Amino acid sequence: MELKQVKKSIVKLMAGAFTALALTSAMVVPSDAYAKDSFKVAWSIYVGWMPWKYAQDHGIIKKWADKYGINIKVVQINDYIESINQYTAGGFDACTMTNMDALTIPAAGGVDSTALIIGDFSNGNDGIVLKGKDKLADIKGQNVNLVELSVSHYLLARALESVGMAEKDVKVVNTSDADIVAAFASPDVTAEVTWNPQLSEVLKAPEAHEVFNSSQIPGEIIDMLVANTKTIRENPNFAKAMVGAWYETMALMSAADEKGTAARAAMGKDSGTDLAGYESQLKSTMMYYTPKSSFEFANSEKLPETMDLVRKFSFDHGLLGESARSVDAIGISFPSGKVMGDKGNVKLRFDASYVGMAADGKL
């Protein structure tokens, strides 16, 4: 099933679920009735998300979960889009995803979701690769393999704009992130858009040339941990534990000592490369190693500007749901209190409060 069809199916599924919820909403329920003590978090392989596996494997997640008397299980899902679909369907309490995918999958599916941690933005980790050609303009008329309707598709659209072209000038071929490297080996595949670590592998192929990357649209492809809004409202300790574990791991991996080197080497190995390969990918990633830096980005004017670009792309591609009649169909809220879009239908929230607690040493 193609990504767009999956998103439409999830919209219908969520509509039924929320109808059932509405039937019970009139019941008087104690405020802590939905509190729980066990949580599941999904992640997929990407340079900026490897710290989650390290934190799970080295007891950092457990340390922070124990602090708040809860249990957290961090689970790797090999297919990135599938991880978000499982989160959207209720299989996980939180999931790693980009800003665009947070809007077009869970939010468009009716799942009120919160960007709990802005971990980084891609600063060259996503790229367009041509075979045998070295200029972006040469992409005209080619089939372009990518994960359709993902940030790769968004990057392609932004790149085409930069050289006076549009999507009608190419043909998109939907290809899963798990298959993208193997696909480039085919003589029939001459253009791809992907992200690291797959991008690094594709660039090893003969005649492979990167002709555009995310450093040319800085701050627009944002990598986050997104959590179910209802879950963290009813279980704030889950949010605190996740934020605490993340920044402990950030401090460790960014250190210029033996422990920091060992942590980065482990993350590289887990992502299919080595220390040098992983550090190379980190160079094209704007990591927010401190809660202060992430907090500042979340409160910047850049974030609303980016989300305006993203929601317009999403609406133009029919990704805001079948019922969306305008780009304002889904509300997006920001730490300042500003809401972009329908204030009565806010489904994506950027909440920097827990990161702010970490910055203030109050977790």
C-alpha cells in the first residue's frame, strides 16, 4: 500500500476510534483514571535518533524511568514510515519522526501529538543524488526514487523550486527507505532522494553525484521525538523521564573524551557504519546537544516560518486529510502560544516546557 493510501486508511481508523471515545466523554472520570506506569517508544535508524538505542542499551532510559517509578521500553522499527503508522494507530506512546511527517500522519489522522524534543535539524543529512550527472538541472525528465510524501519529497520540491522547475518536470517513484540503497544499484534508477545512513551508502556507488542537500534549506527538516498529547498530559513523569534520559545521553555523546568517543562508536556500529562514518554524518546534522539550544530553537521565529512552508506543501499534496478544505485545516501550536491554522482543531503542538525544565535543572 502506498504511503498516501496508508495515511487515508489511518484517518478513517482514527475517526472511528474518536467517535467511540466521544460516546464515553460524558462519563464522570477521576482525573488520574488514565495514568499508567508502562510506556512504549518507537524509533528507526537515523543519525539523530541513534542515541535512543544507546540510552536503552546502557541503562540510561531505565535510570530515568526508575526515578519516576515507571517503565519505558524503547523499540526499533526497521521501516521509518511503519513506525509512525504504528504510533498513530496507538501501538506506541511516542515515536521519532520529522516535523512534516508529524503533521501529515498522526496529526492528519486525528491523533493530537506533541513535539516533546526537537533533537536536531538535517544540515546535509538528506540529499538528492544523480547517476552520471552532476547538476541539479539534469534531473529534468528523470524518474526519481524516494519515500513518496515524506521529507524526501519535500526536499525534492524545494530543490526544484531553486532551479525554476516543479514536480511536473520529474516522475516520483515511491521506494521504501529499506529498499532505497539496493534500488540505486539498478541501471534503471538514475535519481534518488534519501537520508543518512542510506545517503552515504548511495553516494558510494559509481557515478553517484549529490546535487542538492538539506544544508541548502537549513532548519526545515527537523528531527523530533513526538508523543501522544493525552498521554503526556495524564502522565507528565513519562515526558520528564524521556527528556532527562535524552539530555544525559546528549552530554555523554558530545563529550570529547574516551566515554564520548565510545558512545559515538557504539551508535555508529548500531547504524551500520563505524566511528568515522557516524561522526561524518553528525557533521551534517545540527544537533541540539543542550536543552537550552533546543529550547531557543523551539521559541524562535524560524520554527513557525518553517511549519508554514511544510503545511502548504502538505495541503498541496493532499496530506492533511480528505476533509481538509484549506491549508488551515489542522491547527499547529507553538511555545509562544501562537496557533497557526484552525484553533479549534490543534493536532500538532510544539511544547518546550519539559526541555525548559531540563535547561533549568528541574527534572
